[in-house]
Amino acid sequence: MPTVVIAPDSFKGSLSAREVAEAIAAGWRAVRPGDELVLVPQADGGEGTLDAVEASVPGAVRCSAGSVTGPDGRPTPGEWLQLPDGTAVVELAQPSGLPLMRELDALGATTRGLGQVIRAALEAGATSLVIGLGGSASTDAAAGALAELGLVLLDEQGELVADGGRGLADVVDVHRDALIPPPAGGVTLLTDVTAPLLGPSGAAAVFGPQKGATPAQVAQLDAALAHLAEMLGGDPDAAGSGAAGGAGYGFATVWGATIVSGADRLAELSGLRAAIDRADVVLTGEGRFDEQSLTGKVVGSILALGATGVIAGQVTAPTGVWTASLTDLAGSAEASMADPARWLRVAGANAARDLSPR
């Protein structure tokens, strides 16, 4: 019996990685119902990380952190995953993501909710921590999250600085006495970007505009981050420091966290490599396959591990393997986006006809 591994990323803003995998699997089963299908939905640390890990790790338990502070100050539910080995998995986008903003606020958005979720996981006994970085609404270098964990940032009046990237420019004093220590098993940061904290390739310049920052605000945020780096030290040039509005830098500097490839770590957590080793066919996919897909993204990582097929909403770069474009199958991008699950099933059926072992 052939074994088929289906390991897609989410189709951002459309379907979760699990939903994508299930739709592809339904199409394959319609053609070859006797094959063994192994669904291993993936993520890179951003939106969908909790879903991907929960779907792939037996015994993972989703836990509630209760109501936490959303990125614009309104309450939002907080969640984290407890893994059987004592690891807690937290996704920044879940309590502090850009879609939670009622209106964009590049200067004032905060990561406080993330810190509240992390605190809940630690209070529940987490022995190590994995934080997915991506999809952040803020550019505060995780100052809001770290404040919830006990870091104190004061202005020249001795008052707490304002939330958001705006307040970082006012820091004149830093107190770590009340900072909760990281768990004994360490803290790992998952990201799919290698951006430094500062400059034209940094957190403010590259990601600020999508959070609503004007050119003047980008410059203001970059200067504020530079000031914070002067106060905290650390290595603002380290790859990944600019991830999630500088959260990579904040957690690495204050908590000694390690920045790693999200796609690679999620593949390890979910057992993807072992599944691929015994597979006859490996399918992966994402909303758009382009040149960026090969630079640390999920699909590029799985191609390197031996994927035999890519299914994507749009394909604008060569994959080197069998490929299906939902846009081509549906006749237009609009048609494919109107019912992506339908066209994923069609693509899965085509894959079964074209790729199944003879």
C-alpha cells in the first residue's frame, strides 16, 4: 500500500494548514481510496503554528490563558499548547496578531497579550517554551510581552513608558529585578525571516508599512528600536532579530532565547522527517509559491527534504517537481479563492493520477 504524506502550510487568510491537508487528502482518496494518507500540516512560526502542532503531535493539549490584552488594548482570548514532554507552544499571532486590530496603530500596538499567555503557560508548569514569531501587529520589540513578565522600562519621570513602539524612545531606565526567569529547558523562537532589528532591512522598514506605518512613522520606530538596543545591549544585527516587530531581539536579549528556523523546528516537532522517510509520495503547498518560498519558508524546506509535488494557489516560480496551481485549475485567481477547498480537492485528485506509484 503506497504511503502519501500531505504536509502543506496554511493558505493565509483562507484555509488553515489542516484544512488544506484534508482537502488535498479528500481529492486523493476519491481516486485511490486504498492508499495510506499521512496528514502532517505545517507552519513556520506565524499564524497557524498552534493548529499545525496540535494536529501533528499526539497528546498535545490546547489550554486557555483566559482573557488577555489584545494588540489594540481590547480583550481577546489567549491560548497555548501543552506538549507531553512539558514544552509549551505559544503563537504570537494568536493573542497579538495584526488581524485582531480594529484599526491599524503602528506606533501604539502592543504585545502584552503574548506575555500574559506565556505567564499562564509558565504558571501551569511548562518546562520549556517555544514561541512562534510572525503576524505581529506591533513594532515594540516584545517590550509589552516582557513587561508582563516583569521587565520594567521607565521614562525620565520615573513612570512606565507608553505601550507600543512609540514608547521605546522614552526609555531611560531598565529594571530586571522582577523579571520572571525563563523555564529551565530554555526558550526557542520560531521565525521564517532573517531580518535584523534595525535599518533598511529591519523590523520597522520592512514590516512597519503593513502595520499601517507611514514613512515618517517607520523612521520614528526605527529610531525608537535603536534607542532600546542602546539601553538593553544584545545583538540587534543577529539574523531574525527583526522578526515580529523586533520580538526576536527582545526575547533573545532579555531572556536569552534562541532564534531558529520555524519551518525546520515545526517539521521536527510534528515528526515530518520520519514520515517523509517512509513515504512514496510527499505533497506540500501554500497560498503562493514564488522565489521567497525557497528562503526558509515551509514549502522550500519540504522540497529540500524530498517533496514530490507542490499544490499552491498561485505558482510564479519553478518548483522542480510536479506542480498544481489552483488559479490555473479554476481559470482565475478570483475563482480559486472563492472556493479553495474545492480546487484543492481537484488538485489532490490530479496528484493521485499523476504521482501514484505504478
